[in-house]
Amino acid sequence: MNRVVSGFGMTSQRTRARMIERLREQGIDDEEVLAAIAAVPRHVFVEEALASRAYEDTALPLGFSQTISQPYVVARMIEVLCAGGRRLGKTLEIGAGCGYQAAVLAQLTDEVYAVERIAPLLAKAKLNLRAINQMKVRLKHADGRLGLPEAAPFDTIIVAAAAIRVPPALVQQLAPGGRMILPLGVATQQHLALIENQGEAYVETSLDTVRFVPLLTGVE
């Protein structure tokens, strides 16, 4: 099925620009991150019945008990990873979902690997990325808790589902000097955590309160 990339009405460029202004008002000030989000037509990645809500600052259902992340949360996580003028470099996304966040990441780096455990969602991500001619993202059907050891190490790891504790496999796949951001906690109490590999030690910093679906093991 062909999806309209340019959009009109509630999926227009003007609507997209209003979303970017809302992100600025909420404190996102990294212009490269804002430009990356502005470049990706979010309405392509949501269910067609929800296309009119694509540029609201809210998570939306994808089916399979999964959601497309709230634009602010996507922007915030990537901005933290890029803080201090850092480049994303070789990036691993855990929980590709519909492919939206991977498409945003691909605006900022040429090396994006994305893992998804639910096969029908992975197929949807492939179609969505093809619809916007985004061919840089390498997608794989795999258990995200195990990362992607065959492509490690990674300069950046971004996790789009909440773990109770930091998965050891992901820590091991973080390159020296690399950064990982992920939500930690249970459904009612989660926060973003930034993990930095400083060579001799891993430093963890607790950030904003968030709400994500849980990071599950296995594949479907």
C-alpha cells in the first residue's frame, strides 16, 4: 500500500513545523535534532486512521501492545546523546517498532542498526522506511535484550522500551567513550538513564521521568 509522504491538512509541512515549535517551547534546543525530526514525515509511520494525530506530542498505538514514541521523548533522548557536540557515530536502536525513531537517527548518522523482536512490526518498519526512501537503516529481527553482537561495538545505543535493570549485553556492546540511553523501572515508575563508557568505569546518570512499554525477551 502506498503512503502519501508529503501530506496535507493535519499531516502538512505547516503542521510539522508547529510540532517543532512545541518541542522548542518544551526546552529542546539542539537545532540538528530539531531539523532531523522535522525532516521525517511522522504520519507515514502511524496507522492511517491516526494520521491526523501524527504531529501531536503524544505516543500513539501501533498494535501488538506497542506504541510510537512521543516526539518530545524522541527528541529529548537524542539530544542527551548528542550533548556537548558529540556525534552519534555507529548507532544501535533497540525496539525499532514502526521505524520512526530509526528514521530520525538516520538523519544524524550514516550507521544505524535497529533491532525489533516482533516480526510483523519489523515488516511494517521496512515498508515505512522504504516509503520515505530511507535505505541507511539496517533492520534485524532479534531479541533486543541481547543487542546485536555481530555489529558491535556501538558508539551510541538507544533503547525504546523499559528495562528493570540495564541489560548486561548492551553494556558490553558499548564502545569506549560511547553512550547509551534507556528507560529503567516498572510501568508506574520509570526514568531515563544515561550510561557512559568512560573506559575504566561506566557512569550512570538518572534523568527525566518517562513511561514506556516493557523491554521483553525472546522474539515473536
